[in-house]
Amino acid sequence: MDDVDENVESILRMIGEENEQTENEQDDSGNPVKKSKLSSLVKGFHEDYQYLHKHYKHLISKLENVGHSSSGSDSSDSDMEGDRSDSDVITPKIARNEENGLNHSAEDHSVEAEIEKLKQTTEEQAKEISDLKQLLDKAIKDKEATRVELSLEVANLSSENENLKSSVEIAKRDEGELLNTVKSKESEVTTLSSEKQIIEKERDNLKMLIVDMEKEKEDLRNQLKDTKDRCSLLSSEVEKAQQAEKEVQTLLEENQKLKNENLILLDEHDNLKVLHQNLDIECSQLKAANAETSAKNESLITENHSAERKLQQLGVEIDGLKVEAAELMNNLDKERSIAAEEKERLVSENSMHLNELEKAQSSVKDLEKELESTKNVLNSNIAELHKEKNSATFEIEQLEASLMNLKTELAQQLERISDMQKSNEGLELANSNLRNEIVEVQGQKNEAVASVINLESKIEQQVQEISNLHEANKDLKEAKTDLYNEVTKLQEEKNTALAQLQQSEANIKNLQSDLEQQQNQILFFQHENEELQNKNSSLHKQLEEIRTTLQDEIIALQGEKEEAINSLQQSNDSVKTLGAQLKQRVEEISILQLANEDLQNSNSNLKMQLEEAKFSHHAEILELQDEKNKMISDLQQSEASIKNLRIELEQGKEQISLKILRKKLHDHLDEQKELVKENDEIAARLREKEKLVSEMSKNAAEAEAKMALLEKMVAEKEEELAARVQEKREAIKQLSDTIVYHKNNSDDLVRYIRSHNRPRLPFCM
């Protein structure tokens, strides 16, 4: 009993330590996992065991009291008989003694036959009990073997779970490193985007400066009034229109390139969609596998609960069998005590005859042998029970002590028989008592027969219970095979999960390579932006130099303009002075033409430089926003050139009108016919120029439409790039979510396997 208490206390301590360790753990619903139920069950089992132990001690004390009372009654009977033999007068009667001897011999034979029948029945019962115990031993051995196998399987599963944990931890580390790299790259991208915005702002400022310079150029061109210069300007503008057409062709080529790049991006987008679909399929497969594993785990839980219930039922049945065996032992002890009393009384009746005494002694020896055999059987049964339950040694010692008391009682009874041989004189009075006792013995015999029938019915019940135990063993074996199959399935699922993890790692590596390529492209764009900034700075310096030269020329032109106004005022006074002034004017116009040609050459050189810079770097620049800005600047330049053409046409018309007036003045002096011809020629030229201007406006409108289309294409491509970046981020998030989901599932599986595959502690009874 002390050993059992110590074992129970150790079990409760272990459960308490596990509770302290698992207080922070959580189940699937987020609630803390506790093991108070297991500790309460252990405490209840211990209380039941203490109650049974107390009840057993109470029964043993009752048996001991019954034994002491029976021995006291026997001793009192012998004392009374001795007193009667001393007080009575010795009157031997030979005839009556002979008749009584014959009657007693017949009764002895009948009693001996009944005793032999009882011996046979007890031997059969002992054999059946031994068979039942052998069957119980076999069942217990099978259970121990299954427990050993289950413990080995649990150890294998725990080792596999540890391997899975290590692999999951490695995957977690890799995932954390990848997330850190992705975050760092995203921060770099944000910094680059901010730098890009700053560069775009600087470009816009440069464009504004260029627009201001162009406005100043327009002001200078408005001051030029000579028709020849305007004609040369128109011819140069025609050349510009041709160059604009060339630029439009180059823009169309670039548009085709952009379309090709867009197709490549669409292919990449389709590939990413396919990868996304594959990832969705893999996630659905993983979810289905997790659902199957959860269903299998639930079935395993139900099977484990049913097996535990069966084991509990078997334990209860074993306890019932033990109680029944104890009851049978008590009944056998009672019957043996009754048989011993009957034999003692019969021997006291047959004390007159030595042969009968010898027979009685031989029967007593046989009974001693039977007692020894029963003792051996009991010892073997007690040893088996001791092997099954280590705490029954104290009770077995008590039973052995009671058997020793019975032996001493038998020895005392033999001594009493010898005393009764000496007291043959009081047999007449004892015969009447013996007859009454025989009647009582017959009643007890009937009770023994009824008890034997009850024992047979109980033995049949035990046989049925043993058959039920065999069936339960078969069920346990089937459950064991099912557990093997489920273990194999879990291993296969583990392998599939590892393969999926490897695929996800490969996808992550591919995404890393894509991010590296994008970073390289961004660096390339940064270098190109720096080069463009340097070129813009150089162009800005050149434009400032040109601006200074143009300002000087404007000052000179303003002085010439004032002189021309003075000459026009003086033209009304004298026509002669007009001729001289016209000559001077022609000379000045020639000078202005030369200056204008120089300006045009400088502008054309600047434009050629700008165009060369465009053509040289336009193919290298892949960023769509830079191309968009350049296209917008080209459109602004073309619009400004168209405005300049219109202004110059108006100025040309005004100059032509002035020229016509001057020619009219000359015609008044010379001939009006020549003026008409010249006017017709000028009108034809003007019509041609207007046609050229309309064509230029049409070309400009077409260029504007093309630029709008290009802007739309650029916006679409920017949206596609943003969508691609978002898709990549979503794919990375989905991968991280799938990795976290598998991690949680693996943790849940580890917790479940830990909670259901812990080695069960043996209960020492």
C-alpha cells in the first residue's frame, strides 16, 4: 500500500510539472491546454483503490475472527466432553458398542463417498481456475507486447516530429532572411523613386527655362521685319518640318519597340499568372491534406478513447475476477473447515476401532495432501497475482498466515482425536449428538452443492468474459495495424509537405533573382539619369551663351528699328530720300539676313545637338516616364515653332504690305503695271506659304495625336509595371502566408502527437 501511494504521488508530481510547462501552449482555438482532468482521474482511481484495500482488510479480519471463534468452540466442546467422561460412571456394554460400531461404520462409508465427490468437484474447479488464470496470463502478455510495440512506434513518431521541427525552424530562418532582404530592397526602391521624383522636378525646371528662352527668341524674331529673312525662315521651317517628320518616324519606331517590350511584359505577366495559379493549386492541395490529416487525427482520437475505455472495462473485469477468486478461496476455506469438523466427529465415533482410526488417519493425511496441493495452487495463483499487481504481497502473506493457523488447528484436532481415543467411555452420549450433527452436515452438504452450482455459473461467466477479452485483443491488433497504416500515410504526407516547401523555396529564389534584375535596371537608369543631367547642364550653359548673344543682337535691332521709323516719317517729305533710305534698308536687311542666318545656324546646331543627344540616349533609356517627358518637350517645341511660323507669317504679311506701299510709291514714279505683276507674284507666294503653313499645322496635329497615343501607351505601361510590382508583392505575401500556415499546421501536429503519444505510466496496484 505504501508503494502504491508513492507511485501515485510521483505521477501527480509529473503531471503538475507538465502542466507548468504547457501553461503557455495553446490549442487550435487559442485556449491554454491543461491536464487537470488526468490528475483528477488518477486521484479518483487512487481513492477507489484505497477503498478496495480497506474492504479487503475488513474481510480478512472477519475471517480471522471466525477462525478464532471456531477454534474456541472446539476447545470448549472437548472440555465439556472430558468433564462428562470424568463425572459419568464407567459402565461398558459390549453388545451396544458392537451395534453402534456397525451403524457408525455404514455412516462413515457414506460420508467418505460424499467427501470424495467433494474432492473431485474441488479438483475440477481448481483445474478450471488454473485454466482461467493461464488465459488471463496470455491476455496480459499480449497486452504488454502491444504496449511495447506502441511505445516503440511513439518513440519513432517523436523522432520524426523532432526532425520536422528542425526542418520547420530552418525554413523559418530562411523565410526571415528573405523577408529582411525584401524589406531592404523595398526601402532601396522607395529611395530611388524619391530621387527619381527630384530629378523629374529638376527636368521640369529646365524645361521651364527652355520655354522662357524660346519666348525670348520669339520676341527677337518678331522684331525681324524683312521678307527675305522671313522667306529664308520659312524654308528653314520647312526643313524643320521634314526633320519633325523624321522625328515622328523615329518616335514610331520607338513606339514599335515599346509595343514589343509590352508584349514581352505581357508574356512575363502570363507566366506570373501561371505561377500564381500553381501556387493556388498547391495551397488548395495543402488545405485538403491538412483536412485529411485532421480527420484522421480525429478518428485516431476516437479509436484511442475506445481502446482506453476497453482497457478500463478489462481492468474492472479483472478486478471482479480477483474478487470472485477471493470469494471462492473463502468458500473453499469454509468448506474445508466444515469437512474437517465432520471428519473429526466421525473419527471420534470410530475411536473404538484401530483400523477405523488408521483409515481416519489416512483420510486425514489425504486431506493434508489436498490442503498442500490447494496451498500450492493458491501459492501459484498468489505469485501470478503478485506479478500482475506488485502491491498484493502483504495480503498473500496474511493468507499464508491463515493457512498456517489452519495447519496448527489440524494438528490440534489430531491431538484431540488421540484424546478422544482415550475417552471411549463417553461415546454413548456423543452418539446422539453426532446424529444431530449428521443432519446438520447433510444440510451443509446441500448448501455446498448449491454453492458448487453457483461456482459453475460464475465459471461460465468467466469463460464468456475471457472470450470477450480475446475479441478485445483482436480489436487491439486491428487498431494496431490501422495505426501502422496511418503512420505510413503521415510519413507520405510529410514527404509531400517537404517537397512543397522545396518548391516554395525555389519560387522565392526566382523572385530574388527578379528583384536583383530590377535593382540592376534601376542602377542603370540612375547612371543614365546622371548622364542626362550632365548633358542638360551643358545645354543650359550653351543656351545662356546664346541668350547673351541674342540680347546684344536685339539691342542692335532695336536701334535699327528706331532708325527705320524715323526714315518712314521722313518718307512723306521727299520721295528721293526714300530711294536712298531703301538702299540703306536693303543693306541693313542683308546685314540682318546674315545675322539671322547666323542665328538660324546656331539654333539649328543647338537643335542638332539636342536631336543627337536624343537619338544617342533615347535607345538606351527604357524608363517610360523619361520618354514621356522628352516627347512632351518635343511637342512643346513643335507647338512653339508653329506659333513662331504663324507670327512670322503675320509679320511677313505686314512687311509685304509695307513693301507694296513702297512699290506703289515707286510705281507712281515709274509704272503701275510692274506693281500689279509683283503683287500677283507675292499673292502666289503667300498662297504657297499658307499651304505650307496648313500642311505644317496638319503635321503638327498628327504629331500631337501621335504624342497623345504615346502618352496613353506610356501610362498603360506604367500601370502594367505597377500591377506587376503589386502582383510580385502579393505573390511574396502569399508565399509567406503559406509558409506561416504550414508552420502552424506542423506545430499543431507536433502538439497533437505530443499530447496523444506520451508513454503511459504504469499503475502499481
